[in-house]
Amino acid sequence: MDKNISFTLRVWRQRGPKEKGEFKQYYMEDIPGDTSFLEMLDILNEKLINRNEEPIVFDHDCREGICGMCSLYINGHPHGPATGATTCQIYMRRFQDGDTITVEPWRSAGFPVIRDLMVDRRAFDKIMAAGGYVSVNTGGVPDANAIPIPKKAADEAMDAAACIGCGACVAACKNGSAMLFVSAKVSQLALLPQGKVEAKRRVKAMLAKMDELGFGACTNTRACEAECPKCVSISNIARLNRQFIGAKLSD
Amino acid sequence: MWLFNSSVGKKLVMSITGLALILFLTFHMSMNCVALFSAEGYRFICEFLGANWYAIVGTIGLALLMVIHFVYALWLTLTNQKARGNQRYAVTARPKGVEFASRNMFVLGLIVVLGLTLHLFNFWAKMQLVELGGGVPGDGVDLIRFTFSKWYFVLLYLVWLGALWFHLTHGFWSAIQTIGWSNTKWFVRWKWIGYICVTLLILGFVGVLVSYFCYETFHWTFLSSLFGGLAQ
């Protein structure tokens, strides 16, 4: 059994996108170590509601690390101190008794704060809508083995497809760049024969949309890769660059 | 035009101009090292370049590369700052695998530009510029001896070269990554190639600097017998 800990929580509170935000402190007492970070926030919210205060707004959904809804910038790290894990997969046993834990929303011009710790990540949907798909002609379902795909390409495409679109890469980037996300979404299709047909149009459209939405440019700092909960590699960014330059040169 | 209005296009301009400047530095370092072995040889190189048309064309080309690299750096840095938003994090941590240089490329670049200004004042203004004005250019070897006999110039040059080392170790693999010639395997290879080449490059510059400083200050003869070219 993990032992219980008590700690101070510094949480960013902001009533709306245009309102001025500030940190509020909450003292948490006797929290069991096997409480998840989000469950700990649930406990706090229950207390706040019982005290007739506004609960803290934060994004969450599946709570098993696959939906990409949870965010939270905890003690200087997107998704908290663990590597290869989302916020919902963090447990309080990672923290020490008497700690001060600072919780902030993703901060980037591309992700404006909606309220408290919840940010607007619809920019990612817009980038996907710009070309992150394969156009299909309806008809009979083709046989799965009709198109041979090398194992290496399938593996790499799968690694890129592990991206859950949570936005931790943008949150970690000192340039507020979405290159890791865009490169993963370009790569997961560009590596497969079905995606190659529209590869040039896709990479140009998605990158143009990324730039248009005000995300920054990549400086190869690699903070995104280090903080990505799905360990998506920056080799995808190299592929994105290669494909984009190639597509522009062949125009 | 995508080299002006797309993020990857702008980065491509940075990487191509950056790589071209690294190539120039390699030539520059090779020519400097001649001064270790033969003062006569170094004087010949100075005369061969001088203010001849090809040296003028080269200088203008270099100035253009510098200006483009600097203007794009400024432009990208400002737009990246804007993309970061107005509200900054209260707590930040440097994640594992993130180099110091990669976070400070602009500041390192500024130090490099300041060092370059001093360098142009020390050498170029007394050689090519004088020749362009119709005068007799200063002797290359004498200028090296004079400049590096002063400890403060040596110190400033060492700081300059240190900043350049940091700037280039990140800049090299970063440029290749931006062009897209990288993957998980080549990323490690490029990084090693970059570290080794840039370290040799900077050591070449430092070697000339330190050798001449030791010769002028302490009259260390073992260096001159080793190289045979100091101060003839």
C-alpha cells in the first residue's frame, strides 16, 4: 500500500478566454498514493462544490491514456513528470509529502484558454480537416492482403499513428509549433500505399493550415519528442520537411 | 512564394545559408592553419585573395549569406515568440535530450555577430578594405602577431569561438533535419558527424590563436619548432 501524502496545489484559475487569470492555492490532505492525478482533482472539486465554490474546469475523457483529452502542465512538464504517459496515467505516489504542485493549462497562441485548465484545441481538427485523411471511393471492401505493405513501413506508420492529438508537443515547444503533431499525421498516411496517392496535396495543405492558424516554426529543440506521451519521434518531422520540400519543388 | 510564407520554407533558407557558412568557415580555418606551418605560405594566401575580383565576389556573397541568415533568424524568432502567446508558464523544466544550444540559438548568433564585428575591425578593415581604397594592405602575419599578443583580444576571440561551437553543433544536424535528410538512424550519425567536424573546425581556429599568443607572450619555442611557421 502506498502511504498517504499531503501537499499544496497551485492551480491556474481563469473564468474565460478574455478574463485575467491567476494562481489559487489549495491544501490537499491525506491523499492516498494510488489516487490518479485526475481523481485527486475530482476530490478537490467535490470539496469545492460542497463549499459552494466553482469547481476547477479541466479536460478528461477515457482516463486510460488513449483519447488525448487530458492535458495539464504539471510542474513544468506537459502531462506531468512521467515519460510516455498522459496526465490521467499519473499517480500521486510520484509526488512527495509537503510538495507544492503547480498546475497550468497548455499555453500557446494556437490553444487559447477556454476556462481554468481547459484550452481550445480545435486548431488540430482544422489541420486534420485540411488533408489528414485518405479520400475513398465507396464500393466493395477490398481484401486486406490485396496491397502488400512491408513490415518496416507498417511499423513506422503505426508508431506515427500512436499520436493521440493531445497537444503536449505544442505545449512543450518554446515556439508553440505543432510540427510533431502535423508530421505524425502526415507520416501515418505517407508511409502506406493508400496514402501515397494524395501525399503531396496532403502535406502542403496541412502545413499551410498549421502556419495559417498561428503555430510557430520548428527549431529542432526536441522538447516535443521528450514530452510526447506516445513517444512520437522527430524523425517524423524530417519526413514532413522532406515531403513538403519535395512537393514544392515538383510543383 | 513558399520560401517566404511557409514555416518549412523559411527554415530551409536558414539551413541552406547556415550550411554554406559552415563550408566557408572550413575554408577559412584551413587557410588560417597555414600560418602555423609557413608564414610565407600565409602571406601568399593573403596576396592571392587580397582585393582581386574573385575575393570581392566571395566577400559580397558571404555578406549576403550573413544578412539573409540573420534577417530570417530575426523574422522566425519574432513569429515564434508570437506563436508562444502572451501568457508564459510559471514553472518550466528542461526535458531530457534538449540541448542548451538549441534553446539559445538566437543569443548565440548575436554573440557570433558581435565577435565578427571585432574580427572585421581587427583584420578585414586593415587588409581588403585598405586595398579597396587604393592603399597598401597590412601584412597578414604581422596582424596575427599583433592581435594575438593582446590577452584581451585572445579572450574575446575564445568567447566568440565558444559561442560559435555551441551554435554550430546544434546548427549542423538541425540544418540537415530541416532539409529532411534524416531518420532515426541518421539522426544519431549526423549528430556525431556534426560534433566531430565542428570541434575540429573550432580547434583549428583556437590552435592558431593559442599558438601565436604563447609565442608572443611566453616566447615558447617548442611551438615554433613543432610547426616551424610562427613569426618568420
